[in-house]
Amino acid sequence: MNNQSFGRGGGRGRGRGRGQGGNPVFSRLGASTDQNGNTGSGQAGGFSQPGSGVPFGGASMVGQSDGPVQVSIKGCRGKPEASLFKFLNMKVERPVNATNVNYRGEIMYITVPSMDIAQELLKLSGIRFYGEKLSFQIKPHPVKFGTGSCSGSSDSASIRDRLIALLQTRADPQGSALDLSGLAHDPIIQSMGAGSLQDSKLFEAILVLAAQLYTNVITISLANNGLSSLRPVANLGMHFPKLRNLSLMNNMISDFRELNCLSESGSKVPLSNLSELILQGNPASEAELRQPNGGASYVEKVQQRFPTVSRLDMNPVTPRAEPGQETSGPSAQPVSRKLPFPTAQSFSEDAAVNELAVAFLAGFFKLYDENRSGLSDIYDSAAAFSLMVDTTHPTSEFARTNPDSQKRVDLTTYIRISRNLTRVKSQARRIQALVVGKAAVMQTIAQLPTTHHPVQDDKRFSFDAWRVDVADSAQQAVVLAVHGEFTEQPSQNVLSFDRTFVLVPAPPGSPAAAIGSPCVVTNDQLTLRRYNGFHSWLPQTEPAPAHNLNLSPEQQEMARVLQEQTGLNVEWTLKCLENYGWNYQQAMAEFP
């Protein structure tokens, strides 16, 4: 993603806000005051068993029927709830599973699933947490919350405290990204008994607080929240006017019109700076991509609402307008993506690397097409191989009319071993899909359909090759990324592919050297997609846009490769390289 990746930040947020009791958002969510509730010190009768910190309050309830039990805790107000529950889990050596967390004055009230757990907590009275002694009591007559007609300010404040604690675990250290994904599974949300995440009050409360605490947010993930409507988050643009990256992945959005409340067509404060949007995993996007020419119409429907989007579902698309540009919608002019100098078809760090790349690719594809078993000689004994299938429809102008691009292709053979990390969520499955060892690699490659790579037509291929240092070794490796196409046999399906090799010199006397290969493969990553043509890497034939630039040939090639790898437009491609002193490796390493 641009500038910020979607991922839970490991740091804590900064600041806790002010004005706790007076915010109507939290009063609406807060429980009301029960006039019969125990608002005292939390000591039932004030008696303690001599010689211990265990109150008598729980001793007479051992024979009580099992079921949910309310427990009060004194000494933890203002402390992080998530840390407290983790601490209690550790001390009782099993999950406490606290729910219905509420406050009355300085006392926290929780509900635990059984009397057995409540008794274990009771034994912890006197233990210190964040320097404060904790006191536990079992409540035979539970204090009731949320049943009256007026909102208690202490309850509102407690909800604010909990939402602040939630946000502190979900903001990155810089306060520029918020991971609000999967909220239903968050222990803090579960402890609030907040009900459905479709409740606009809950999301509005979270957004209000987040905007107060983090004023520079540019990235938000709302993935995996089961949202069928975006009305609960319709004020995103108002709270976060700088928002550039938004993930709505894996929700239940079934109609593109749901996006209107975030766009100019339905919001007074639209997301006018949005550059990246992820809708993958929603019924609306999945259904659209299944339609003929679905990729193009999918992009069209998104950019009608968000013309500044330049990355959709982690794939580059051509934006219709720059962020903040007044001209938007279908009539907006596309932003130029042409670099201000002629571009070459391929890039090599130097002549020696180019010679190695050309020799390797010619020999590799000949063996791959005609005699795959012969590849055994050029794979390292500990080589790793993985295959990733990109099932999205191609979106280029070429693909919209090309029969091979629009043809329905059965990718089942590839998908069953695909390691597409955006779709394969199981860690065990990810590990299983990474093929390690020469024998396993050869067995996997042998199972793939027979192919023909048209290597005699060099315009259908592009490659980039450069040296990299090898950790703990004086040896250097070469990274070789090749882009091209092949035809399956006998189906005659045409597919586009990217294949990235990590190559090391073939040792003298090795099987690779014996067959004339200059190198050995240590890593091989193959990505397949529906046919998208080869025009994107052909050298420019029209004059380049006029720019006052004085770039060396090496810098021009570096810009071309970076733009191809990242999908950035001209301005940001050049800015990225300039910011890192035209160090390509560092620019790629820092790009999210």
C-alpha cells in the first residue's frame, strides 16, 4: 500500500483525551444508574477473614448453583483492561472470560462464567496490579447496569476508558494507522456486551475518540467486521480528512451503492484523498468480477465514486484525478502515469548481469517446456518454490478486448497449491504450500500443465536483474524477475506470469555447470494470472512528457522499475527515489 500498510500496530497510542462525562456519544452507549446498586467501597459488610485478604462474602456461596457470577474488583480503575484480564488469566491458570464489564465509582464489575472461576478470583484479593492492591468480592445480589432511564456519567466514562484502551492496542506507534478489523473478537468489545457491530452508535463512538487521539491518520482497516452497510462509518471523511488508505476486506457489502455514503454522491465530507481501497472478499466485488469483462466494470464502479483511487485490491489502477483535485467522477481526466523519459523493456544492473540473465532464461524455459526433469540439475538441494494464483480479472485496455484475456480459464490445478497470502489465512496451510528441497520442488513442477513459452518473440517478455548481498557470506546473488506469457498444452489457454528467481553462481564441477548453466536456483516464486498482454513494458513510441529533469540512464531505468513494482504515478515514483538518495534497494525496502 502507499505509505502505510494495513496491519495492527505494535505500539500504544498517545494521549487519553478529556471531557469524559459530557460526550453524548458515550452517554448513549453507557449504562444507566440503578438506584438499588451498591455504590459503596465494594466491601460487603466490611468483614475480612482474619489472617487473609479473602472476604467472607464468598465463603457462604460455595453451594450455590453454578452459572454466571458477578464479581467486583477494587483497585483497577484507570488501568488497562486488556492487561488486567491477561494478568488474571495467568494467575488463575485458565481464561477468566470476563463479560459485562461496568464501573460504579472506583469499582469494576465483571461477570464470569461460573462460581468456580469466581472463587479463584476471590483468592487473589491483596495481589498487586500496576502497584495497586486488588480486592475481589462475589456479588450474591448482582449490581444491575443499563436498566434505568437516565445515563450515569460514571458509566459513560468507563465506556470511554475502555474504547481508549481498545484504540491504544490498535494504533501504530506513529499514530498514522488504525487497525479496526475484527472488532467482534476483541476482548474489550466483548466485555462491553456492545451487541451488533452494525450499531452506528458504537462505531461513531470509536471514530470520535480515534479522531481526538490521532489527528494524522491516513490508513484505516475495517476488515472482517461483518458490515453489510457502511452507514455506521459514514462520517469517516469528517473525522479523518487525510485518509488515503482504506480496507473494507471480507465484509458483507453486497451493493456498490453502499459506498456512496463515503463518496461525493452521498457525503458532505467525502474521502477526497483516497488512493487505496480494498474491497476484496465482499459479495459485491466477488459478483462483479465473475461477470464478463468484470475487471474493467469493477474498476469503473469504484472510480465513479472514488476517482483518486490508484490501487484497488492491492493492484495498481489508473486514477481519474489527483487527491484533492476538484475535477472528479466519470468526466475527470486520467492522471498521467508516463515517466518523463523514454523507458526500456528490461533492466539489468550491468552487462555481466544481463549476460547471465539472458543465458539462464533461454536454458531454463527450454527445459521447462521440453524436459522438466532436466531442471533438477539447476536447482539447489535446499531450493524453495512457491506458486501464487491471482484470480482477479485483468484491467488493462488491452485485456478489455483481447479474446485470451476474456476467456474463462480453469485455474483449479494451480489454485490447489497456490500460496496467495491474501486468500490463504491458515498458517499451517501457508507452511505446507511452501515447497522446500530439490526433490519436492521437482515433484511439484512436474504436476503442473505442459507449457510453451514464446521465447523467440522477445517483445512478449521483460526482465529485471540485479545483484544482492547474501547474509553471512562474501558471495553475491542475482535476483531475476521475469514477466511474460505461456500457452498451456493442450488446452491452448494463454496465461500471464511473473517469475522471480534468486540465483547463485554454479560451483565448478556441479551438475548445473556440467550442462552449461551459469547459476543455481535457490528460490523460485511463480505468480500466474489471466492474460494481460505485453504492451505495458514495450518501449514508448510517443514523445515523453516535458519535464525539467536531468537524470542519468541508470536513474531512468531505476524509476521505470520502481514504478512497475509499486504502481506509483510519476510524481511519487521520483519523490520516493529522491527521498532515498536514488538507492533502489532502500526505496523498495521502505515502500509498504
